[in-house]
Amino acid sequence: MSDKNQELADFIWSVADLLRGDYKRSEYGKVILPMTLLRRMDCVMKDTREAVWARAESFAGQNKDAVLRATAGRDFYNLSRQTFATIGADPDTQKVEKNLKDFIGGFSSEATEILDHYAFHLQIDRLAKAGLLYLVVQKFAGIDLSLAAVDNHNMGYVFEELIRKFADASNETAGEHFTPREVIELMVELLLAPDGERLTGAAPVVDILDPACGTGGMLSAAQDHIKTLNPNARVNVFGQELNAESYAICRSDMLLKGQTASNIHFGNSFTQDGHEDEQFEYMLANQGACVLT
């Protein structure tokens, strides 16, 4: 990761300075990760926000969601008139809380599902009671996460670093959220090495599944490895995760990278296979790796 990305991740994580005393170290990510997602979406929606509002008011036909996504130019949009510039315009905690909840409530289903699995409404209430909500909102409002400042590729690296920091701070549960990067890279090397010739061919399409994807580290590493071998390869990643918070983190990461976040499903792969009728070239899991034939 570049020094610039590391500096940005460290600066975002410095929000934890506000949380000390009211939150344990292992809980910092419950605030920082969803707030990073919210601020990123707020920034990238800026160029089409008013067009979406206008289209929502004028459109009376069917498939309104698809029309608004097309207007937004991405897989999510927001109909709330709140932004990070207005949420904390007044330092009164009740007004900040009301504005933030209105902002979150205006999102389309793609973003709403992620935030629901973060159970972020609990953190909003907790921050408000601790007198921290205005301070946290203002801190994030001052962070430029626009596409001009951080493209999707680099935003993915920044978010992955935040995930790593979250895992390091959650010592007692780190195994549920985070497989060490060096282990992941070794698994990816072993999995893909026999197919080097095919992967370096002309623009291959590669579908990869992790049925217990956690926060998505293996999927990201596999994609990065294939892209290093062949920048023209199209890598589609799919996953499923039972832990609600890990699922939300993984899906956030995919959304921030501009990938198809809906390819990540929630639930138990053994009893609720979210990819039952699909086929994949490769499968990765933290207990091993295999090639699907």
C-alpha cells in the first residue's frame, strides 16, 4: 500500500481518539468502518445527487429503482436532502442524530442492507448519549473521500487497512474477522500457480468463490494476484458469510471498490447456499483452497 493510502487510513483511524473511554479498542471498528462507508458514498454521490432528486420527483413509471441507479451512475443512490455538509450544521446532538438517521434512511436497498448488518443505528444512539455524535460527524465531514482524491482501487486498499486495524484491535475475536495476509497470499499462490498460462492469456474471465468469506481478504488477494498476472483479466468475486458484521465489512469493501457487492450473500453456505445455481473456476476458504471442475 502506498504511503498516501497508509496516511489516509491512519488519519481515518485517528477518529478512535474521540472514542476512548466510551468505547473499548475492540469496538472502534463498529463506528469507523460504517462511517467511512457513509462518507465515501456521500462524496461520490455529489456529482449526480441533484439529478437523482429531480428524477425521483418527476418519474412515475415502473422500475424506479433501476432508473435512479442509472441516473446516479452507480449501484446506489440517496433520496435524503441531507449530506455531511448539513448533518452536523447545528451542534445540537438531537438535530445531528435526526439528520444522520434521515440521511441513512434515504439510501437505496444496496447500501441500506449493508448498514443494517452493521447495526449502525445502535452506534448512533450510543454516540449521541455519550455526546460524541457531532464530533465524529464533523471529523468525517473533513475527510475528502471523493473519486478525485481517492479512486476506487486506492479506496479499496484504504478500507482493507482499516479492516486490518479493526482486526488487530479485536484481539479476542480476530480469528472470526481476519486471516493473516501472508497466509492468504500463500493460498492464492498455491491455488493459481498451475493455471499461469491460462490466466495470462487474452482477457480471461475468472469467477472465484469464497463460501465463508469473512471480511473478503481472500477474494481481494486472489483478484489482486490475477490482475498482477494479467491486467486485462476480468475477475468476478463471489462470497457468502454468516457473521453479520463480517458480511457488512466485506460487502462494504466490494461496494467501495466499485465491484458487484450483491455477489456477496449473507447466511450459512451449508444450509442456505446463496450461489446454488452458479459455477466457478476457483474456490477459496480459510481451511483450504481448490479448483472447481
